[in-house]
Amino acid sequence: MAKEFKTIKTEIRLPYELAYGATWTRFFEGMENEIIYGTKCSKCGRVLVPARSFCPRCFVDTDEWVETAQEGVLTAWSYVNYKYFGQPIEPPFIGALIRLDGTDVDFLHLIGGFDLSDFDLVRKTVKNGMRVKAAWSNERKGHILDLKYFEPV
Amino acid sequence: MPGKVAIVAVAQNAGAESKDNFYDQAYVVTKEVLDKVGLNRDDLGTIVSASSDIYHGGISCANSYYWETTGGFLKNASRQDGESLFAFFYGVMRILTGYYDSALIIALCKGSENPENDACTLMYTDPFYTRGIGLQETMAAAFQMRLYMERYGITEEQCAKVAVKNLGNSLGNPYAHRKGRYTVEDILYSERIIDPLTAMQVAPKSEGIVAVLLASEEKAKELTDKPVWFKGYGSSLDNYYLGDRDLLDGQLKNAAARAYKMAGISDPRKEIDLAEITEPYAFQELMWYEDLGFCPKGEGGRLLDSGVTQKNGDLPVNPSGGVLANNPYVSRGLQRVVEATLQLRGEAGERQVDREVRTALAHGTHGFAGQCHAVAILGS
């Protein structure tokens, strides 16, 4: 609907080119090969996923690489049923935090692999604490969505 | 502290969409706050502004576009990106150097012009990992809400009651963007945008140019007979990655502890008379009660049910309507200072609380599920 006063519509489109750096580069090579990489802190012993170059808590390098489990426990989720600008995935979808077995932080990803169109069914199916496992795409290109989603075990 | 700092005047504009442009609005609010105490731009010591390039549409860079509207040109002054309560404290510090006897803190955000908040907060994510999942502030809040309800037995009705309270309170606030008498059912059966959050439990995007004029103790005496004193401040920032954090054990209690220590407060529930807090999602007001020490962990819902935080209660929280009623994203923290100041001065009009207010708390938060928190304590 037109506004009662004059406005100008504008947008900013600027091309940026950001370096992955060594740690993300190796992490996403892992994605391409159906591997989820974490790194282990030698001081506190925590396994951090996705992999990173240092432990934020101990502030020391984390140079021990770990292939994490592909299964874990759902620790938080929400059912996204609306559109927002820049959204990379068509709604409805389920954003989630997953604690992969043997790791010490939660991994942000998606829950899927079943009919998401019926919300009441989704609320019956998806529960914090449920076991989930990784489902991979057949066309992988070193992207976070090479891992399609985590599905109920 | 080496000296005392007072708030001597405040000004703000209305949150609903207006046809005025950002530049002129900022000038009007700056002029108003200076005129209230008869301070000339030339006599203004320093300025700290808060804004965000993501929100103000890429008009020039940082503060360069609006700088003269704040009276700032040719002055030793600065700009903070993001949470405006940080800018408030930087202004306090500038006065405490002893080199400035006045400081203007101004936060600028014109929410009617920016894309929806979720499009802006999607840009808080990193482009390698979390942006590919579509993470934004509302999704993070929805994770947190479900965990909070499951861990402590908080009900959806209790969360919705926060919105009922705040949107009812804002009926008395001429600056508020969203207001009305609603029932718990109205809130719960609004559009289920991102389960378990419904649309009316999510703050709108509002306009807000918000100004606070600070002065040294000596200058304050010259400018006003109703100074409001700065008593304490604390902030804390959590890890960036959501999965590294405990969403139910966040940084607000650290920020509050730091502010309480500076202000000499040992029992916040008894010593604080009123709080204006930032609750972009209804349930967060209940969590923040707990982290601010107003009640034990997990009892935010019970505290709300007891009526203590109602406008006529013993510890009113958000008598202005809070952020659910008015959400100029960047300015919302500083707007809490403005509302607390009006209450301390007895100048809050229809939204003035029943009880006497001698010590008030203002809180701001930015980032996902409360990544960053700031708390300021003010006193009459």
C-alpha cells in the first residue's frame, strides 16, 4: 500500500570476498567428505565443534583435530514458519542445536527428514533430548548444507 | 568514583512511523534536550552517539551523515555502534575525566525505514557457518524460550502475560508504538511465526531518537534543580557462537553484579524501586527478573503472577511498556534510561508509578538470546 508521504526505496548491494582461513577451510573440506570436524582444547579438554583455532575459555591454541560422531542429542529447536529477507532456506524448517556425542558444545544446524507441513505432528515428533543423526546431500560442495539436516534416529 | 555525574535533561521522539526524515528528527530531539536546560551548542562539552550502519540503511558511514544534527561537528566527540547503554557509560566516563562539564548521549534508530529486524539480525551471523542456517535473533530467542519453559516449568500463559502487562502499560505512554488491552489468549493465538514464539510476543521495529544530557555535579546544580545521579554500571558479553553458550545461564547476572557493586547495592529486590528492562521477546522479561536478582532462578513466572512487577506493584518493571511496546533497536537501552529518569523525577505523566522511586535500574541487551547485557543504576 502506498504511503501518505513520499519515500525513496533503496538497497545496498556490495561485493565482499572473505578469506576462510586455515580452520574453516579444513572444516568445509570435511563437510565435502561427510566428516564433521571439531578441535580439542589441550587445557580444558573440551571438544569444540565446528572446529576452531583456539579455545575461547582457556585462550590457547586448539591444534588437535577430531572427527566427531555423526549422532547426538537435540538440545534446542524452533519451527520457523515465516519469511524474512535473506532467509537461505524455504520455510517451514526447523533450526536446532545438537550436542554431538563426545563433544562439549552445541552444533547449530537443522532438523528434517520427515513431513514438516503439519505443525501439530512436528510438535509430537520433535523433542529436546531426542537422538538425531546426520543426513548428507549427494551434491556436496564444501558448504554447511552439504549436511542436509539431522534426522530422528 | 572520583566525582558525581548527573542526568539533567532527557528527550525522545515517538516510536510509530513518521514522515520526518532521520536527519531532521535527530536535530529536533537534540535541540529539545539542550533547550530544556538552556544549554547552548557552543557550551556543550562532548557528545557520544549510538547508531548502527545495518539499521540506518548505509547512509554514509557511521556518524558522518548525522553528525551536525547532534551538535557534534568540530567537537571532541565519538560514536558507538550497537547497544546505546554503552554510549551512556562512555559519556559518564568523559565527564569523570574532569575535562568536560556536559555530555550529550544520543541514540539514533528509525525502525520504520529498515528491513524487518530479523533481516538485520541475520547479518549478525558469520557468512561461513551460521548465516547458511538462517540464524537470526528471533530463532535464537525461540530456542531459549522452549528451554526455559522446559527447565523451570514456566508456562506459555506466563510468557504471554508479560506482553499483556507491557502493552497495557504503554497505553499511558505517548511515545509507545504498540499499545492496547489484550488478553493472554490474544497474545497466544497471534500468528505462530517461530514456535514457541507468537507474533505478539516479539517486539516491533520502531523509531527512536533518544537523548540524555549529562553534567558534572557543579554544572548540574546550575542547569537543574532535579538532577538524577549516575550510581553504577556493568556490562558483560558472552561467546559469539550460540552453541558455546548456556542459553539459560547468561551474562546478565554478571552485568548486574558489576553495576550493583559500583552502586553499593546488596539486595536488589529491596533496594531497587523500579526497573526499565529490554525484553525484545516476552519470556525474556521473566528470565531477566531472575538474573537481576529480583527473584530466585526459575521463579520469574511466579514473580509476575504475584503482581509485584505491575505498574502499581512494589517493584514496577517496564511501566513505559518496555521494548514490546516500543523497539527502536539501537536506541532501546538508552530509552530505558530516559524512562527511569522520568520516573525518578516524577515526570512520567500517565505512566508514573504509584510508589516512590528513589533508585531505578535501566537495562539493555543486544545480540542473540542476550549475548550482551548492560545495566545502569540511577538515583534521585
